[in-house]
Amino acid sequence: MSDFAQRLAAVARDTEAALETILQAATDPAPPQRLIGAMRYAVLGGGKRLRPFLTVETARFTGGDAEAALRAGAAIELVHVYSLVHDDLPAMDDDELRRGKPTVHRAYDEATAILVGDALQTLAFETLGDPATHADAGIRAALVLALARAAGAAGMAGGQMLDLEAEGRFGDGLPLELSAGAIRQLQAMKTGAILACAVEMGAIIGGADAASRAALHAYGRALGAAFQVADDILDVESSADALGKATGKDAARGKGTLVSVLGLEAARAERDALADEAVAALAAFGPEADGLREAARFAAGRRS
Amino acid sequence: MSDFAQRLAAVARDTEAALETILQAATDPAPPQRLIGAMRYAVLGGGKRLRPFLTVETARFTGGDAEAALRAGAAIELVHVYSLVHDDLPAMDDDELRRGKPTVHRAYDEATAILVGDALQTLAFETLGDPATHADAGIRAALVLALARAAGAAGMAGGQMLDLEAEGRFGDGLPLELSAGAIRQLQAMKTGAILACAVEMGAIIGGADAASRAALHAYGRALGAAFQVADDILDVESSADALGKATGKDAARGKGTLVSVLGLEAARAERDALADEAVAALAAFGPEADGLREAARFAAGRRS
């Protein structure tokens, strides 16, 4: 395993432990066991934890508290998982498989899956508001604001809405013919905003100066875009076994992606250019930012 | 109109304006118009705004900033509305009517209603994290924590889960035979936690001392319980026209309420005793707390 892969795996283990602690605390006093069980099913035991990695790495090299970064990364992961649980619902993308397991509404039921997503989002903000995450309330409030802006109507939730519209869900049923620019905008909201937020939260915890934050912001946006183009390419190239979720779905829905609009080769070129752009944004940093540089290459080149 | 009714209506108008401002800000940059339209449909133009009233009144007489209280009240209303939108979904309570209008999934569609609820919850925390709500980050972070604890798996979302379980949704389809104590616990989570939180948020903004906060907490819990018993009684006694939503549904589902378990007379007696308990909790306060005293009587006696 490369150094990067080892570090990513180590943060994934730490994140798993942080999520376990957070979920344990949420069982006090005595909430319904079915809800807690389904929340644990959705959250634990899977995922590369790329978002927590970005938060932890950024906080580390900007001088932030490691434990705070881990809890903030866990919070962003809770929002990520909530969005997956809701996106998988029958009324949304109607997916049966997620991270190689039945989706929450298949393993449990729709009502439980709706409540699981709702409660995971709440738990994310509870975690960020909790003094256990950071002693400085100014940092806690800033983390809340950053995550809410990335997750809301102008970010992730808005991007999911645009995605459903692009499928033609609310019109005549025919997919919209989106330009490459419109697809990039949609993806920047749906996926990019939260990935960029993961970096931003690390910079908040590290108390990075304005110039560093601007550079890290540019890095986060480019990484997020690279990640999403890579995802579209994987949907065409990969197998469900390798990916742990259904593939070929975009094409089956006639959904516009950068692959369908630009072609596979141009999409690959854009993915690689975005990864280079992310790395270039870190030019002012030394070897301490190598973890982020590798994360950009990983996000662009990942096989699952 | 009584002084109380006038004051309630005035806060409802102020809350409407605050919600309008918050929703306007959420349209910047340019999120999907369908999502924003559906969020506005769900949030604006309805409701007694009892929760914001409790926050605003409590902040007023504990010496808190009025604008901060209004924005915090608006945030709690956003969480309340999100929970209504999701509870109304076909997979949950499957309601067609809310505040006299078609529910969001009927006026729009299920996917939009899921995203509306998700984005409203996010917007609530964005509002509380925003320096525009209060200059003191310590207060902002405390508001986030209070609302998250009231809304999550140990509060509102957990209570909704217990409610679905009580209907027999996940077992043999037969409603559970709950004791009066179990029903009270369920209702304290589902409805009481958020009402008590509305009072708590006012006390946080007002910087109330520990003794005042304990008294206000006791008030909030009793008021929340009175409100919910009154709701169960209205479900039996009122008409859909008067209530703006379907009635008789609890009985039709064979769902245990304090009315079905204790009988109508005993339920009325419990409702009135809880209102008295709420008023008694305010004994240490003078006439400045009269708004809260009347709110307790209103919550217990309301006709819609």
C-alpha cells in the first residue's frame, strides 16, 4: 500500500471510531432502537471517508486540533450519508444497492429511511455545535455555517434538485439537453460543494489565513469537479461489483453527463486537467500538503 | 381580540417577515426555482407561529435581543415545517391537507417534498450559525446545539419513529397497546422537545440564569405536553374545516392516544392540569411572564 493509501485507511478507521462515539452518545437517553439501528446500518462499516480525510489533512498541516478535525470530518460524513440515504429512496433515484449492501429503505423501509436521513443531518449539526468538538464557540459556529451553506438549497440539496430536473422528472419525462456548462454547475452544487466544504472546515479548524483559505478553496472546488467527472466515467467503465452500486444508470436514464456531452476521451482529459488544477492551487504550500495533492490524484483516478 | 391574541398575531407577522428574509437570502446565488418555490409554499403564509412566539416572548422578558430571538424563532419554525412536510409523505402519514392547503408532495411531488424538508432543516441551522442572528458566537453555537438535540433521534425524529411503531407499521400491522406513560414519553419527544426548545432558545438569547432556565425548562415541558393532549382531543372533537387538516385519523388507525387510553374527560383534565403546571413553573416571574402564561392556556385551549 502506498503511503497515501495507508494514511487514507488510517483516517477511515479513525472516522469510523468517531462516528461510533457520536452514534453511541445519540442513544442517550433512550431513542427508538429501530431508528438507531438503521442509522448505524447507514453510517458504519463502509466508505472511503474521503471527506473526513480532506478535513483531517487540511487541519493537520494548517495547525488545527486533530480531534476537532476528526469530529468535524465525522459531521460532514453524516451529511454525506444522509444525502445518500435520501437520494436512494424510491421517489428519488430508487437504488437497491449502496456500498455493496441493500439501501436503507430496502433493508428497513421507506419511512425509516426518511427518518434516518433526517436524524443524521440533525446529528451532524449537533456534533458541530457540541463543545466536545472544539472549545472555541467561534470555530463551532463557523463550522455550522460552512456545512449548512454547502448542504442546502444553494449547494447539495439544490444540486440534487437540478439533477432530478435534468432527468426530465417534472416536465414531459424527457431528459433535458444540458450544456457542458450547465452540467458542471449542477455537479459543483451536488458534489463539489460538500467536498470543498470538507477542506474549508479543516482550514477553519487550523485557523488558516485568508490567502491559504483562498488557495484551499480553489483546491477544493477543482478536486470536487475532478471527483464528479471521474464518477461519470466510472458509471460507464466500471462494474457494479467493483463499485458497490449500480452502474450504467446515467446512460439508461438518458441523463446528460460530461461523458455523454463531451465523449469519453474529452471527459478523461477534463478530469485530469481538474486534478492538475487542484494540485496547482496548492503551489504556495510545501510537502506538508502532499496528502491533499495525492487526494486530488486519487479522486480523479479512483477505481471505486 | 385579546391582548394575547394581538401579540401572537404580531409575532406571527414578524416571523413571516423574518422567514421571507431568510428564504430570499437562500436564493443567492441561483438555486433551482422549483425547490425554492416549494420551500416558500411550505413555509410562508400559514401557521400560528407558536414556537417563534415562545422564543420571542422568553427572550423579551429575560432581556435578550429582539431581532436575534425572531431569527432563532424562524429557525425553529423551519425545523417544525420540515417535520410536517416529511411526516405528510405517503411513506409516513400520507396526508393530503396541511394548514388548509394541499401538502407539498400533493402540490408538487414526493421527490420535491423530500428535498424541501431536507433543505429547510439545513436552512434552520444555517440561520442559527449566521452572525446576522447574533454577534456572540457562543450564543449561536448554543442555539445550534439546543435545536439539534430537540430535533434529533432522542427528540422529534425519534418521537416520529415511536409514533410509526405505535401504529404497528413495522410488525404485524396491528397498533401497539401503549400505556399512558409510553404515550406521554412518545409525545414528549415528538412534540414537546421542540416546544420546550423554543423557550430554551429564548432563555439562551436572554442570558437567563440557571434558576430561570430550570423554571423555563419545566414550563416548556408542561406546555408541550398540554399542547399535545389538546391536539389529541381536537382530533376527536374538531372538524377538518376548523383544523385545516384531516381529523379522526388517530381513531381510524386504532392509534393509542391519551384520549383512547384515558377517555375524553380524563384527557381534558390532564390537559388542564398540565396548563396549570406550566403556569405554576413561572411562579418566580412577575407580570413580565404573562405572555408565556397565556401561551400555556392558549396551547391547552386552542380550537385549531
